[in-house]
Amino acid sequence: MAEMSDIPGSTHTIAGTVLTMPVRVRKADVHTAMFSVDAAATQRLIDYSGLEVCQHRPGRAVVNLMLARYLDGDLGQYNEFGTCVMVNPPGSHARGLRALGEAAAFIHHLPVDQAFTLEAGRSIWGFPKFMADFDVRDSGARFGFGVRENGSLIAGIDWSGGVPVPSALTAKPQVLKTYTYAEGTTREVPWEMKTSGLRVRPGGANLRLGDHPHARELASLGLPKRAMVSGSVGHVDMTFGDARILD
């Protein structure tokens, strides 16, 4: 099977720049914190998408909060904070840990700090991007950030160091999919990821919420609380294909 990067794709013109699919991110780093939250409340939060949350345990869903720093890629350099809800593939009602392994992320909110990626993300894939201000703190041993819109704090997370995962377990490229919703349409976005420098640990993330409406949404799920798992990836190489509109 051809890799995504081998398949010729369409072109999109963003702010006078022509992007040929798939879009490539050559270097990024990512920090994540995964939380177990109330499934019914989470389902109400994303009902607009037509998707169903994946229950890893009865009555429990998973929300993944992540901070990505894009350092070299077709969309430029920028920071991004994702609120991601793990959902079943359309038509599936699977539950349990095995189902979670087959689940995909629905992107509920995705603030960024650069205009080019905002326009590209919205128009090409339907990503719910909006402009925000980021305060990123990286001392090596500890990493943290805060994200605000118009001065109002959405969230901040401080991570502790994790345990290194052997590179042999992460060397194989992963072919994944993500779901988005925009203008009444739910889309499936294919992407491929290669990683190195993965660290994970139980807990390990201190979440703070502010007074922004998106912070109140997260609070309605029972956050902040202890993370199930947190982690970081020192080097991420990604490609994103064209979105497919779901029937």
C-alpha cells in the first residue's frame, strides 16, 4: 500500500500560497494529558457532530488535552491547543479498552496563534481553529503552558517528566484518522504520524481552568482532576490528507 506522502492530492490556495496535499509537518513536539470523564456529559458536549463517544468503562469517556508546537512544516511555525474527545467510528457502538484502541479523536476546540494555519485548518479540513495567545514554559525537566482568548484563560497545564518508551516500539508509522465539524458537516481527516522521543507516565499533569466559556465546558465534565495518563513526544513528523465528508 502506498504511503500517504506517495499519493498525489489536490491543491488549496491559502492567503496566496498553494498547498499540495498531503500537507507535511516535518518537525513538531507534543504534550498530552488524558482524562476519564462522565460519558453522558461528554456526549451532550459533542452531540452536534453526530458522533458517539467511546466508553472505555461504563459511563466513562476520554478527553485528551494536548499542546503541540509546530516547528517546521507547510503551515509554518505555531502553537496549538486541542480539546479532543475519543469517539467510535461512525456506526460503531463498541465499548471497553479494546474499543478505545480503535477509537479516533474528534476535535472539539483548536486554538492557534498564527493566521495562516487558522485559515488553512478551517478551509481545508474544517478544524475548529480560532486565534489565541499562548504562554509556553519549557525548562527541560518541566513543561507548561497557558492559553487565553482576549485575555480570558481557557486552560493551563504543567507536566512532569515521563518514562522513556523504547524507540523500537514507536518507530513504525501510524495511519490515523480524526473527525472535525464545521458549517453543518462532519468530516474525516486521514493523517500519518512518525514519532520518536516518547515519554509517558500515570498522572503527571496539573490542569488549571479559567473563566473562558471553553473552560466552563471542561469544568462541566468534572475537570480539573488527576489525569489517567500524560506524555510527551520529542519529535513528530506528520502528513495530513484531504478531508472526506461523512454521509
